[in-house]
Amino acid sequence: MSSAQADTGEDGLLEVLRARIRRDGPMPVEAYMQACLADPEHGYWRQAAGTIGADGDFITAPEISQVFGELIGLWCGVVWQSMGRPAGVHLIELGPGRGTLLRDGLRAGRAVPGFLQAAAVHLVEISAPLREMQRQALAPFSRSRRPAQDPAAGLPGVVGPRLRGDDVEWHERLGEVPPGPAIIIGNEFLDALPIRQLVFAAGAWRERVVELDGQEKLRFGLGATVDRPEADWADTAPPPDAILELRAGESELIAELAGRQAPVAALLIDYGPAEAGYGETLQAVRRHAYGDPLATPGSADLTAHVQFGRLARQARAAGLAVDGPITQAEFLGALGAAERAARLMAANPAEAGSIETGVQRLLSPAGMGQLFKAMVIRSPDLPPPAPFG
Ligand code: SAH
């Protein structure tokens, strides 16, 4: 996207939001975030294709090292084995970005006999430009793709078994995936779903809103009083000005998982604390720099932490089993990230330095190793998957 286009998009949404606030009054943070990310015309994910990667707004684990997707692909194959190798399994990715995780994962998953032939891939994605990138990334694994049309057919690593389905299928929501055994992956998916913020002010919880100041600039404010939220786990009163963040998308995911027929296993990797707590985590990222979440609606990525402790409690209350959360370093380390990196380095000495740097970034506490967590939500009758079992 050219900067001229970006500026038009930005002002476009800002104007739409101003008009809406003038007409309807201050809008809850959740509605603001929903508009910024998913407004059909101006939303960040609707327009953005070049957002993820070293030259985009932010970078994610699968874009840093192929080891990430490879280990998760093998993990999926082993989970499929633990389900009793069903002849058909839905392999579902939530928010697949550029499709890199699954491309690396399917390549590695070929080592598990029969897994690819049993798997039908479903991608839950709202971004049209990213869907196109995903189509290209996964084309070598689709049955419908004839070798003659396949520019990647001659490359090493793309010959071999293909997926069960004729092609990858796309969905707007997880609920659209047909019934049947399912393995679900979501890396940095939940953080991209809108949150609601409640503020504890003068002894009561109030909705945090976005309003206009005297100069028509967006600013945060306090809206209506709300009942004590269910997710307020504290026995004593929260501290003054405590902020509680609630994400409807997490509750919806759990309801979907609980409603699916067994077996189902979902691996969720994201950033956020293992223990439930208060605090504001809404952040805007553009060109690898943090910014003001109200400054450029629609043209910065808006995210908030995933509260893994609360997510785990909700999942258990819905009758599901939970493994973890553990840190990304523990998860990838136990699955053999260092060993896989060493093999890649031995096979590609010229790239050994960048392979090592990439894996270090995934594992180190100063990089993504500590803040990022991995958690599995699954049917209770499945055994705990590696590395939890
Ligand atoms: N998993 C990828 C991308 C993470 S970015 C990676 O690790 O690189 C978040 C992804 O979720 C993007 O693909 C974005 O388009 C998608 N997304 C955002 N909101 C969504 C929604 N409401 N439903 C489905 N996908 C969504």
C-alpha cells in the first residue's frame, strides 16, 4: 500500500468514528477496537497484506524461524496419532497470517505416516489479501494443484503426500468448520480480537469508552456503570483505577470447542500473563514501533494481552481439559527446538548464523521465550499431548 493510500484509509476511519461518536455518544473500547481492526471498508485486517514480516508492522514466530512451524506440524501429527489416527481430521488454523506456520508444519508433518492424507485444512481468516497469500503458501499441498502448474513442484521438500481435501477451505468463523475430529492452532490470533475494558472507579466498575475532546480528538473516558463482571475473581475490592480486560472472542472460542464433538485439541500460543490480573495492555504497533492506540485508527495493529489464567478457568468450567500455560521457551525447548536448529545449521552451514539467531529469539527470555505462552484446550478423554503428558 502506498503511504498516500494509507493516509486516506486512516482519515477515512477517523472521520467515520468522529461522526459516529457525535451521533451516538462515546463508544466502548470494544467497539472502537472492532472498527479499527475489522471495519469492512477501513479495518486494519481488511486492507493489510504487507503487515506481517520484517518489512511490515510486526513480525511473528513463524516468520522468524521455520523451526516454529515445523515443530508445531509434528506436534499436530502426534496429536492425530493420539486420537487413534482417524481417517479424516480437520486441521484448522485461526488467523494464519502469511500461511508460513502451516507451510512449514505440513512439510514436517509428512514425517508422520498417513497424517497429511488424513488432514483437511481449514483456515479461519477475515483478511482477503492474507487469504491470497495463504493460498499461495499452501498450494503445493493441495490435491487440486496439477504438478505442471506448480512452480514449486521442482523444489525440494514439496514432493510427497498431499492433503485429503481438494483444496484448503477458508472460513470467517470457527463455527463454519464441519463436525469431525479437529486439531486447531492459533498463533497470535486471540490477541488480535477486540477487548472490552472496565475501570474500577469510586467503588464501581465502569465501561471504558472512546470520546471526543474539545478539539475533536479521540480520547479515553469513563462510560456507564456495569454490574460486577463475572471475570472479576478478586475476593477483596480491586485497587482504585484497576482495569479489567474482557475478550468476547475467547468466550466464543471456548463455547465452540465445548460444542464440538470430541476429539478436539487446540494449541494457543500468544503473549500475556499465566496468572489472571488487572492492568491495561491495549497496544498499537506500526512499523515495529509502539504508538498511541487512538492516533491512527485503522492503520496500526491493535492488540491486547491474552489472560491465560482466565482462559484456562473458563475452559475448565465448560468441561474441557487444559494443559499449561507454559512459556514458549519451555514448549519449543521440550519439543526439540535446539536439536532441530542444530540439524538445520549442519545442513546449511552458510546460514547457520541466522538460523541460530532466529531460534534464540523464539527461546530467549529477552525475546519471545518468556512473555509468550503455550496452552492446550482439549477434550478431556484425549491424553495430555507432548510436552505436557
Ligand atoms: N498466525 C499468524 C498471524 C498472526 S496476526 C502468524 O503467526 O504469523 C493475526 C491474524 O489473525 C491475521 O491473519 C489476521 O488477518 C487474522 N484475524 C484478525 N482478526 C480476525 C478475526 N476476527 N477472525 C479471523 N481472523 C482474524
